[in-house]
Amino acid sequence: MQSISEEQFRAWGDGLRRSDRAAYASVFDATYDALFRFAWYITHDREACYDILQDVFAKLWHVRETIDPDRSLKALLYQMVRNYALNHERRKKRHATTSLDAMPVEPSAHQFVEENLDTDALNDQVRRWIAEMPERRRLAFELSRFEGLTHEEIAARMNLAPKTVNNHIVLALQHLRLRLETYRRESESLRT
């Protein structure tokens, strides 16, 4: 998806706001693979990724007339995938620890609001953690995870060896895992 310009995304956004099915199909075709990889990065569940992208593109069509022309359509798509994927992971963990008898038949509106607030707070926190990384590590990580580039493509763009790119990404993931683990412990201690 790295070769798609912001102007193209802006044109697709304009088309979507006008309910242009060709623009919708173009966005779908051009972004599906990269968004699938991003969902896979979060869930590691192929079937869940298919469901997440189906939900994201259905939601995109549903909200097409309210798309903000001043915001990046690409960023919106990644944010939607991230939110759906994180919600999927949260539901998966909840279902793994909750007996079927104790589960509510239908989640309340309060639960949905709480989940979205938690997701937004975590997303903001992750963005801050990424921003505090050394510049080259952060860039390699963002190109890999948000742009969907391979290590070889990143190496060519950053004028580095693929092994160096891999090392940057491994260190970035370790950094995020440590931060996330600390965040979870602190969140759990606040709840108890």
C-alpha cells in the first residue's frame, strides 16, 4: 500500500462520500492485503482477519457519507482495523475465561462504550511508546507494521541491511511488549 498517494486516498474518500461504488471497489482492492496483514499482526488468526476486514469494509460503506475530508482515509482504515482486531482479542480473552452460563445474552451499550474508551486509551498509549523509540527503530517498525513493507523493501528505503532492519523490528517489538506488560499490570492493580 506504500505506493498509493494521499491524493489517491483523498479522491477515494470524495468518491465514497458520493456513494461511488467504483471508488469503494478501488479502495477495497488496493488496501485489502495490507489491512489483512495488519489485522494478522494483532490477532494471528486468519479467520478472524477475514471477519474483521468484512466488518471494516461494511462499516466503511455504512459511514461513507460522514467521512471527514480533512482526515486521512488510510489512517481511518488502519484505525478501524486496529479497533476491530483489538475488540476481537478482548472478546476472545473474555470468552476463554467466562463460562457460558455467566455470559450475558447481549452486551450492553455501556460495555461497548467502555471497550471503545479502553481501545482509544491503549491506542494513544501505543502511539506514545512508538514515538519514544530511537528514530531508525521507529521508522523500520512503522514501515513494517503500518505500511506493510517487507524487510527487504525497508532495507532499500532506509539504506540498511535486511538483517539490521530485522534487528530494529525485534527491538521495537520487545520494547512494546515490555511497555504493554507494565501497562496491563498497572491497569489490573487499579481495578483491584
